[in-house]
Amino acid sequence: PSKKHLFSTRVDWNLNNANNFTFGYQLGRSNDLRQFSGTNRLADALIGRIRDSDAFNATHNLILGSKTVNQARFFSASTSGSSDRKEDRIQLQDTLTHLIGGHSLKFGGDYQNVRTRFIDRFDATGTYRFSNFFFFNQNNVSSFQQNFNTESDLENNYLGAFFQDEWRIRPNLTFSFGLRYERETVVDDDN
């Protein structure tokens, strides 16, 4: 049988005229235990496909005046499955918007951390090979292959910062320009 469950919820809270918050949660559960999942390897066909995911997010909008707003966001997600990987992700964002004259100025930053554990099940239980049918019938193995240490842990960090100006020159003409810096670490392999 194949089952999928999705659930999401959101709560909005206006603390006062200058502060409002949004909180969200998403849950996903997928369970596919059908024996044949479209693969040509027996070991892969017998592994059930299970995927669980949980995600939390929070947003804080802060009104600093009639022309200035700051928005901070937090996001966290975890995904795991029965056959391939587990991933944990954290993201922090902040954007400050300020209006001055015909300009809408935005400054902001973004940080993400992703930790992943890969589980390679290829030949984790072993594969027997026979030269021909006669050797197979005699249970005479020509080769055996098995992989060990099939898990690997990886970590990746991302950092971004930006400046943007939307300049309204006339009611029907807006000029947008900006500058963005991004840095992503090379994936760290802890194995």
C-alpha cells in the first residue's frame, strides 16, 4: 500500500501596531511499501520508500516608523527517508526596507546551514556473481562484492548579503538596481 499524509498550520499574531508574528508548521509522511518500486535490482525493490519531513518557520515584522520596516525569518526543516538520506536545514534571513523620496532601499542577509547524511545501500548486503548457469547451479561463486561504510556525513553553509534600490523616477517608470554577495562553502565531508 501507498499512503501520504500532509498537514500544515499557520498562526498569525499581532502583538501591537509595530510587531506582528507568523508561525508555521508543515508535516509530511509518505509510506510506499509496494514490493516493486520500478527498479531492476531485487534489493532495491524490497526496500520500502518512507519519507518523513517536518518544517517550522517564524516571521517577525517590525515597523520602525512610517518609512522603515524590518522583517526577520527563521526556517528549520528535517527530512528523512528509509533508503537514501537524512537532511537537516536551518535558515535565517533579515531584510530592512526604508523609503526615502522616490527610493525604496532594501538591505538584507541570508544564512543557511545544511547537514546531510547519505546512506548508499548499493551492495550493502553483497552481490554474488556467477560465470555461467553451470557454476550458478553448482553454487560456485566467481566473485562477491560488498560495500562497507555506506554512510557519509556532509555539511554545507551559505551566506548572502544584498542591497537593492527601486527608484521611482516617474509614476510609470521605475529603475531597479542592486548588489548581492553570496558565499557557499565547499561541501565538508566528515568521512
